[in-house]
Amino acid sequence: MIDTLTSPSPATCRPASTTLPTARSLVTGAGCATVRPTTRAYTGAPRAILPATISPSGARQNELLAALPATALEALLPQLELVNLPAGKELFEYGATMEYVYFPTTAIVSLLYVMENGATTEIAVAGREGVVGVSLFAGERAICSAIVQAAGYGLRMHARHLRAVFHLGGALPALLMRYNTALFAQMAQNAVGGRHSSIEQKLCRWLLERLDRSPDNILKVTQEMIAVMLGVRRESITAAAGKLQEQGWIAYRRGTITVLDRAGLERYAGECYKVAKTEYDRLLEEVACY
């Protein structure tokens, strides 16, 4: 049995104004936001500051944006805004009108379905490979909730701007449709796996999905969080994690799971992980042609 893991407190997340390497690389100039004061004479009042301009290299930290032709990406840059996404932040809830579209760069976002009794199940996950909150029709409402599961950064733009670009045609609509196909494959596989896979296989798949979207093999997560995402009891996750550790595939300490043998997790997860991963790999191969 393993100790209950402890998640990092949201209070430890750095505020959006903190200058971090991941944030510096997203804005114009030598790693710092470019601010342009207004030209009116100084009157003693604080000068107005315009938003920082996102650089092409910064935008390309999101793989969908990176796949756009240079001209198409440059046309989007004025509409993109760098945002800090702390763990636990709700980007939108079920039934809400989606005001913003988010392109994660270092954050990981869980798409959740919450039932009337409060039971929650994760139906998909998105990170630097994708986008969250796409609404192609004015007034379109969310069919699930989106919660930041791993803190980081992302780029956002108003949904109305994305709709305007989408209706112009070109590379971006094609990329979004391909991504939606891969996202649907993930949702479908999660539904099938939820019925026919063991708890251990579900846990392997869940860890691998985070690993695909993380900069290293260390995951900050609690047993309780995993249990909520998978819709199972925490005791089941404790037992399953213990088995994975006995196999030498993972190691743990309070608040941290370290993946030691990715290949072992993939073999054990089987189809529970492989089908959706294959679709994402095919997506990336095809978008590389743009």
C-alpha cells in the first residue's frame, strides 16, 4: 500500500506577473514582455500599458499553432494573450457560453463531466498538443467542464476572433478538424476502457497521457485526484499504484509519482492507451505537411 500523495497547494503557484523562463520565451524581445507606453505627456498619473506581443517562437510552444504556416500564425499573434493557468482554475463549466479559446503550452487541462450528484469523470485531457474551448457558432455552450489539472501557461484568444479566422478557411480550420478527430478518438477509447479495462490499466493510461504532455517523467498528483478523474474509489487507486510500483514501473513519494519504465506502462495499458495515442501521432505527422 502506498502513502496518500499530497498535491501542491494552489497557494504555492506563482502569480501571472512573476517572470519565469516558460513565460519569458512567449513574448517579444529577449525573454521579456514588450510594453509600449502611450505617447501623451506625463501628468503624474500611471501610464497606460498595452498588452505584450506574443512572438512566433512563443506561440509555437503549442503544437497546433506550431503547425500553422508562418503567414497564418503571424495573422493570429495580435489576438493571442499569454495567461497563467494555476491548478484548479475552471476555464469553463458545463452549459456555459465559451468566451475564450485556450492553446495550452505548459499547462494540462482536464475535460470533465460532472453529474447532478457531484460525481466527476474525466472524458479527455489536453496539453501543448491541442486546444480547449473551440466554439464555431455564436452562443454555443460547453458540453463539459474544463479544469486546469497541472499548472502552467497557455495562450488564449476570444472565441469570436477564432470564429472569424475559421470562416476564412485555410490551414487553421483543417488543423482544428484534425485535432477534433484525435480528441474524439481519445474520448471513445476512454469510454471503452472505462468498461473493459482493469483499474491498473486505467491508471497506466492516465499516467501516460500526463507524461505525453509533461516536460519530464515526474508528475505532481494525489491519489484522490486520480480517483476522481477515473471515477473510482481512492482505495482502488492505492492498490493499483502499489502493483505498478512492485513491477518497477513507477516510484513515489508524497505528492509525486515518477515514471521509471514508460515501456512497461505502455505494454500493460495495451489498447486502453494505444488507440488514442496512435491517432495523435497520425495527427502530428499530417500537420507537419502544412
